[in-house]
Amino acid sequence: MGSEGLQERYINPYTDFGFKKLFGTELNKELLISFLNALLPDQPNIRDVTYLNTEHLGTQERDRRAVFDVYCENEDGEKFLVEMQRGEQQFFKDRSLYYTTFPIREQAPRGKGWDYELKKVYTIGILNFTFDDTDDTYYHHEVKLVDMKTKGVFYDKLTLIYLEMPKFEKTEDQLETMFDKWMFVLQNLGALMERPAALQERVFTRLFEAAEIARFSRKELVAYEDSLKVYRDWYSTIKTAIVKGRKEGEEIGRERGRKEMQRNIARQMKTDGLSIESIAGYTHLSPEEIKNL
């Protein structure tokens, strides 16, 4: 096993190893800072972040363990959860909110009084899938608590941001903002063979250096190849399930089509005065079905 076995030049950020190497290490925290500032252009510029423990236990023994991809705070104590979501889960939104409770609850000081003043909390999900209930072009979701009558923000210290990566389709010559550039590099890094001319900012020099597989130590290379295999196995499983589901859906569709055609024929036969027994013989519908038409 070695780098010669990999055809890619840069790591795939959708792998667990790749994402944490780029965004979850002290050595590369300028990448995380740049990404957060690009994502939150209307907020005060983040100058530094401190990485926090990514593994948390609930307040009671029966609570499930929560493990975050990246968990940090800025110089003002505001908390950031950054997660790479590789595949859709049945209760994804519930999971996201559950994780968000940890940086909220842990702000309570132990053993002394507290007035409940909270620092801001941001949960950021980079999604390798799309929501079913949004349109084809809306990929940057910023969710806050709002007053349903006034539509104004009711509470501005909790923000959930979701990026539907498959919907981002800008090409290199369409990149205008730093947010565009970060979306582009996250979407395409694993497939690039050289640094795009549009990404000239110094932070991207650091990113492409950190992402270049040829620079990995033997230990890093082994860890990355293991992570890449897990990702590819997962991707293959998901694709197989989608294809199988589509075939089953098509078969169900054909069966429903045949059934509807039989019903239409039976309705016409009833109109023409044929007996239920005769109609059943021609259409293979049950007498009860024919009576209910």
C-alpha cells in the first residue's frame, strides 16, 4: 500500500480523515477560520478559534454519546459545531438539534449561580445530500428561531446552517465571493489535479499543501486510505440501494398502471351492460372490486 495506489492528487474532504485533517487540526485552523468567516460575512470577523473536546456524554447515564467532527469556540466564546454529513439519515434534523444542545447546556457554570446568559451557538452541516422539501437551486439554508407572525428573528444566538453540496453547480469562472470559492473547493477538491487559477488567496495555498496526498507521512497515508475505503464502501452501498429502489419503484409503477388500465376497461364494460362475472373473466378483477367501480 502506498501513494502510488491512489490516483487522486488531493484528499477527498468527504472522508472522515480528509475533513478532520483540513478543519479539525491545530496546524490547519486558519482554514477553518477562513471558512467560518466566508460563511458568516455579516458577523464580526473571527480572528482565532480554540478546539474543544469533540466527544461528549449526556447529563445522565442513559443519554447517548455525541461525537462531533469539529467543535470549537472563537475569541468571544461563541461555539461552532461543524459537521460533514455524508449521507441522509431518517431523523437528520432531530440529530442536528440534539447535537446543538450540548454547546448550549455546557455553558452553565458548575457549582455557582448563573443568570442564564448564553454565548452564540452555530451548527454548520455540510451535506452530501439534498433535502426533499426544498427547490433545486436553494442550497444555503440559514435557520433561526423566528416569530411566526412578524417573521422577525425571535432569538439571534442560535443559528443552524446547512449547505446542500450537490446543488452547488458554479464553475471556476463563476466564483465571485470567498463563500463561492470554499463551496467550490469542498465540492471538487478530491477530483482536482492542480490548483484552480481562481483560488489565489493565501489560505488556499495552505489548503492545497495540507490536502496533497504526496506530502502525507506513512501513518497519515494508511489512515487516509482506510478512511477512503470506508467512504467508497458507503457510497457503493447507497448507490446500490438507490438503483434497487428505483427498479422496485418502476415495477410498482408498472403494476399500478396495469391495474388502472384493468379498472378503466371494467368501467366501460359495466357501462355497456356486461355482467360482473363476464367483466371479472376479462379483467381478472374481483367481483367486489368491480362492484365498487
